[in-house]
Amino acid sequence: MNLKITVLAGDGIGPEVAAQGVRVLQTIAARHGHALECHDALLGGCAIDTTGEALPADTQAQCAAADAVLLGAVGGPKWSDPKAKVRPEQGLLGIRKALGLFANLRPVKVYDALIDASTLKPEVVRGVDMLIVRELTGGAYFGTPQGRSGERPNRQAVDTTPYSEAEIARLMRMAFELARGRRRKVASVDKANVLATSRLWREVAHEVAAEYPDVQIEDVLVDACSMYLIRNPLSYDVIATENLFGDILSDEAAMLAGSMGMLPSASLGEQMNRHGFRRGLYEPIHGSAPDIAGKGIANPLATILSCALMLRWSFGLNEEAAAIESAVERALADGLRCRDIASPGTTLLGTAEMGAAVLERLA
Ligand code: IPM
Ligand code: MG
């Protein structure tokens, strides 16, 4: 198979972790007889520096022409002046929207070897295996009006959270379909006791649920969900929720797994690539970590695991995806750690060394 991938390495640790992901893809492609074509393009702060725009037209065109996109991370203090006209994050939101990637899948799996990396008790996190399905192209991230007006002491700002029933229904359908391949439980998370969009969300969620009588649906208020996530995370299978709630809950859930550096994500839409699979964007859930950028110590595993998701979702290469996931699991079982997940008695590795350790374990 010919795998045409656009790589948006981005800012901060983005290029360091993306490089390890590409290495793993190259090895897998060579081993399984696939032709890998990677093209680099600019997104975020590096794009602003070069072109003045966070999402240059050329980058958008390259992503649209690729089968899948691999993204490192965007942003950093250099571009975070609140008065700045362009922000790196606009590039990320822009490419999600431009490619129609309405569903963001964030699997949260607690590896046995990493139980001690979590700040929670082992009996609470052991065996956790959930999937957060976050709506990605609607809600407060894209609603208008958004902005600021007035001068001191009358400054004001507004954000708007619109959701249409079509946006909710397609996200819930995706969640139910995915639940069918898992434990058949969907928790639909909202704030229906306060927000009108959440009341619509709940109504539509139940209409879609009627099409999936074999899957159980439960409504959970987002504040309660944030508590249950750390009290009894084992009770969750699929969590489906709107953009902002999904952003917040997935960082919280990352702490079950020990570190943001472990969590991959897949963003999917309705568009298919030329192989008949969904065109997708794959990225670690962590950010650009400017404090450790350039030091070669960032954990590349979230990015490497994102590459596994890419092979599965955008190319249907399940065997290759599983090979990457088990290589990661073996590296962890062998006591290899990056700084974010290190514990006494384990071996501390840098970014490239961890990439190499995974490569060695790719059977
Ligand atoms: C994420 C990030 C982004 C988001 C930021 C960088 C815009 O936090 O992917 O979770 O809020 O979606
Ligand atoms: Mg986030």
C-alpha cells in the first residue's frame, strides 16, 4: 500500500516526537512492504514565523492531498502574547475544521507496567481502558460571536457555544459504532441542568441510542464525570462529549495513565482517502512543552501510539498497528521510561533512545 502522509511537526517538542513517529512508520512500512511518502509542512508558531499565518494555504492543500496527517504539537511562549493577531492554536483548530475532523478519539489505557506512574492508587487505575470521543469542530471553539470589546473599566468578552442536531448525531453515531467494538457502554457527558446545548445534546443522544439497542447509554453531568473519572475510572468504556468538555476530561483522564506523554489521539471525519479509509489527523494529546523543548527528553510514546492509530484508522493496517502497540508495551514492561513516567528502578531514556527501543521491539 502507498501511504502518503503530511507531517506537521509544529513547535516546541513537536519536531522531536514527530521524528520518532516517522521513524517507526518507516520501519513498519519497510517491514510490511508499504511505500511511505512523508511530506513536511508548516503549522502553528513555525508557520507564523515563516509566512505570517498559522495555517498557510499550502499546508492546508498538502493535508487535503494526503491520506493522513501526523502532527507533533503547536504553540509556545514566543507566540502567546494575548494581544497577538495570529496564534499558533488557530492553525490547529483551522486544520481540524478544514479537514472536517469532527470526532477526536482519545483512548486511555493504563499499562500494567505504568501503574506506579499514576498519582492514583493502583487498585483504582489497574485495567483502565476507556475511549473518549470528543466532538472537535463545534461548540465554544468555533462559535460566533467570539471576542472582546470595550475599554477599562467596561471591558467585555464573549464566547458562544452552538451545536446543531446534525453535529451531535454524527458524533454520537461514531461513539456508538466504536462502543460496538468494545464493552458496549456509552456515557454521554453534558451539563443539561444548566446549558441549552447540553439539553439538545441529551435529547439527540437518546434518539441516536435508539438505533443501537445493543449498546447501553448513560447520561453523566460533566462535573460529576470529572469526579467519577478519578473515583471509579473502571466503570467507563466510551465517553462521548462536546468539544470543551472533552478537552478538559481527556487531560484529567491522562493522569490515570500516568502522563500526558502516553496518550495518542485520532481525529476523523466523513471524508475518505483514496484507499477507502477515513482521512485522519493523528496527534499526541500533549502540547509543545516549551520548558523541555530541544533537550531530547520528551516522551515520544504518545506520538508513536498515534502512528498506530493512523495505520488502523486511515489504512486498515490492523496488524501493523498492533505490532507498534505491543512494541510500546514491551518497552515499558522492560522498564524503559522517559522522564515523565520514570519511577525508581526503571531505566531513563531520552526521546530518540525511546524511539530506538520501540524499533528494536517491532517484531
Ligand atoms: C488539545 C489541545 C488543543 C485543544 C489546544 C492546543 C488548542 O489542548 O488538543 O487537547 O484545546 O483542542
Ligand atoms: Mg487539550
